[in-house]
Amino acid sequence: MRSKSSPAPARRAAQRKAEINGEMPWRLLLVYFSMVTEYVIFVVLWTIDLLYAHLSIKPEWLDQSIVIAGAAIPVFLTHVWFCPWLAWRICRPLGLFFFARRLYRFTPGASRRDIENFEALLRALRGVVPAPPPPMKKGPGIKRLRFLLVNKKPLPFLVDAKTTLMLALSREVLGDYALAERLLQTFELCPPGLKALGIFRPFVFEELAWHAAKRGDWNAVLRRARMGSGRGMLLMRLLAEKHLGRRVHRAALWFAFLISPSRRRAVRLVSDAEKLAPGEFIQRPGCREGLRLTHMLLLSKASEGISIDLGEVFRLAEAWDHEFAVRKQENLLRRGMEIGARDVLGLARRIEENVLDELEEMAAAAEGEIPREVLAGRDEDEASYEERLFSRLRNRLYRDVDALLDLFRVESGEKVEEGNLLEHWENWLSLCESVSRFHRLLGKDELSMLWYGTLRNAVWNSITRIFNDHGYRVAFISMIMFNWVTEMCRLLGDEEGATVNRNNTKLCRDELLVKQRVRKQISKWAA
Amino acid sequence: MAEKSTKAANFLALHLANPFLVLDLPPDSPPAAVERKGGLLLSLLAVGAGEASHYQTPFGPRKRTPETVRDAMAELRDPQRRLIHEWWVLDEE
């Protein structure tokens, strides 16, 4: 038993206080304001509708039926939407996760899977990665409890769209932004109609967009706002467009703000966006003059994960090439002799190699295309600095793909454990991104060599094995993986591979659709 | 969003810990000036003078400690290491 003076409750209270930013009355007032405005808007619109129907419809029986239906529909809608709304919009911002969990259980038609998913979503908000349930305890006591429906058998762990979304949210909260972004790309690869995100779509994408806005990554905000839906997403989209320098009407921005949820945390973003003139970007402060300062600026961007253009890195390499020209090195030799340094030529070569190492790091973190002149002027005998950089980048791309591919080269008969499924999925997304980068930078011919050399069989076998081992539980990710392999086969002219993988994709899709349909039927029957 | 590069962060940290930046000296300073400035900074840090606790870099102020000052002095005593550091803080033409 914990004593009153123990630090844990105090710490928890402080944490809770920090969570709600120490402004409980304000927050409650705003929540109250939000509830009242939404309710008033709804009641006014509904009353106008009913009055119009009452005045315009002549037969008395129809008029009465419409009035009865009109009175029943809001009650029904309120009943269906009220619990999730109360749990997410009221309890979650106040940090009342316990009540949020309990309230969601009263949602009509919510299955046990939905309730568990909502609980996992609340955990993901605190940075807890989704995981399969712990193994069940065995024994007569447990059997008795299960018979009395007190202790239920845990549901099987599904790696579906919702799990992927929750995983992305938890990665974002934990600060692994690149991985979160990679996980969200799943939804761009997935065919429409198979995501089945339901109520998660407005909730989670809104939260993800908020996180991206907090760190000022407005491109990510725009992408996420486009994937999501709802009033909050409208505001985020307009804010992102404004920050990216597009013209957004002031009235539209304020209207989106007024109808959006979570207005308190939005108000600062909206007022910041208001201060921006049209076409103005918020740029990070940095130094842009001089070769060495540009070099350091690009290093700083690479270290912070800010996107760099690959062309910029190659232009920098060209500038270094001029700097290392013989005339400039003469100064180094002269100065070396002045201060009594030995082996100055060796030192100059060491500096060149160090600069090349740093440029390689920048190029590895950069996005975009390699300038055409670098690819055109490749000369094996006398390589310029840019060509040496290109050669290093090429080796690195091969190494990256190989390192990721090693994770998929499992011995035959070895099973991917349930607990490692999400890790496997993350690795696969990384591999997918590496291959796509490889293709973009090195072209189709080199990709073809890589594909037929090692990639094709390793990836194909790995997906088949995972689907055979886990079946419908991994149907969603298997479908996306097979679809990707089909696209790759089609791109490289492998017709046989494309046909087989198209059939595999269809198989996974059917499995997914059957499960979704069955689940819908069961929840209908239960309701 | 690109992934954060730890190696790039390490490279940048090395550049920002350039002894000429730490000691706030021009690259052509004679060894005696290096020793004198190092000694002065160590004394200031020992008495807790506020102005000595930070040094300016192109990316804003960084913390200066007695260890960083001693490391910087040691780096500049070796002519080869000094030449590399000088090269990195050269004025652009």
C-alpha cells in the first residue's frame, strides 16, 4: 500500500496538470462552448428542416410521420455518435483516459474488436506500440472465470489498417517521424475501399496532422490532412496551404477554425498563419554564404532530418572540386611548411576524403534526382569529385538494400512470430522505400540487375511464408506487399511474376473482404 | 520527412567544436597567443565569469567548459591537427 506522502501520486497529479496545461477552467469552458455551439447549430438546422417539411407537406398522415421520424432520428444519431465523441473529444483532451475507455464501451454496435482497438488507440497516444495480447494463463480458476464471462479469451492480433495507423501514431509520438511517414504511405499503396478505418480516420489523422504541425512540417500536415476526413482536417489543410505559401482566403480560414474541433490548440496556429503574407514561407534561419558554411548548413539539415535536394549536394561537391584544385592546395602546402606540419600532401588527401564522407552522408539523406551532367560525364579513368560522390552513393544504395534484404532471408521453415509481425512490416516498408530510391537514382537497368539477382525471390518467398503462417490476420499487409511485387514485375517486364502475384493479391483481398463482411454481419446480428 | 542522420550530427558537432571557434581566435594566431587565450579562458571559467561560458558558432552559441578549452589547446599544439582546423575556418575568397 502506498503512503500519502509517497511521490508517485503527486507526480501523477503533476503530470495530469501538465497534460491539461494547468488551465482547467479555460479548457472546460471551451469544451462547454464547443458542445453548446455544435448542439445549437444542429438543433437550429433540424428545426428549420422540420418546419419546412411541416409547412410544405399537405397530407396529414405524411406530415405526422415526418415529424415522428424527425424526432426519432436525432435521438438515434445522438445515441450512436455521442459515446465516441464524448470519449475522444471530451475525456481525451482532459486526460481522462480511464473514462474515455469506459465510455466508448457504450457505443451501440461497437464490437469487442472495436473496443480493443479504441483502447489501443488511447495507448498509442501515449507512445505505446500496438502488440499482441500476452499469452493466456491456464488453470481451473481461469476456466471458471471464462465460464462466468468475466475473463474472456483474447482476440487474435490483426495487422490491418487500424493497427498500421496506430503504429504510425505511436511512432510519431515517440519521435520516429520518418518511420511514421513510411507507415502512412501504406494508405497510398492500398486500393480504395479496403482500408476500413471507420471512426479512426478522422480521429487519428487529425492527431497525426497536429503532431506534424507542432514541429512545423507543413508538407506532412498537408499529406495527412488529405488522407483524413472531418472538420479538423479542413482547418489543417487550410493552415498547411497558408504556411506553404498558397493563397487562402481569410474568411475560409476563420470559418474552418470556428467549425473545427479542438479550437483551443488551433488558435495559436491560426493567428500565426494570419500574420503570414500571401506567398511568404516560414524559413529556418541559417547561413547561406560561403562554401564551408553551406556545407555545415546541409550537414545540420541532414542531422535534423530536414529534406535536402540532391542537386544541391552535387553542386556543393562541384564547388569542393574547385576548392581542391591545385592552386588552392598550394596555400595549404605553404601554410603547412610555415607551421612545421609533416606530410602535408597526405593531409590534403585526408581532408578530401573527410569532405567526401560528409557529402556522402548528406547525399544519403537527400531527396530528388542526380543532376544529368553527373550521369552523362562519368569517366572511369579520371573521376571528378562529383563522380566519386556518385560512385559512393551508388555503393551505399546497394549496401542499404542488401542490409534490409538480410532481414527477409529467413531459413525455410522458420516462422515470423506474432510479436515480430509489426517489426517485419516496418522492415518491409523500409525495404520498399530503399528500392524505390534505388530505382529513382540509378535507373531501371541497375534495378533489373538487383531484382533478378537477389531481391525478387527473397521478397516473394518472405511474403508467401508470412501469409501461409498467419492467414487472414496479415491479409491486409500481404495484399499490399503482393501488389507491390506485381507492380515491380510489371515494371521490369516479368510477365509470369506479375500474373502470379496479381492472383496472390486477389487472394489476400478476398480473404480481407470475407472477414470484413463476416464481421459486419455478426455486428448487425448482435445489434 | 528524411530520417535523422546521427553521422551527420557527429560531423557537424566536430566542425562546431573547432578549436579556433572555442578559443575565439583567428586561424593565423601564433602558438603563444593560443596559450595566452586558453589560459585566460580557463581562469575566467574557474571564477565562473558568465561571458566565458559560451562561444559563438555559425549556428548560434555553444557551451564552453574547461575540458573543451583544454582539448582545443591540445589540438592546436599539434601542427598537423592545427592545419586541418585552420583549413576549416579559412575565410572564403
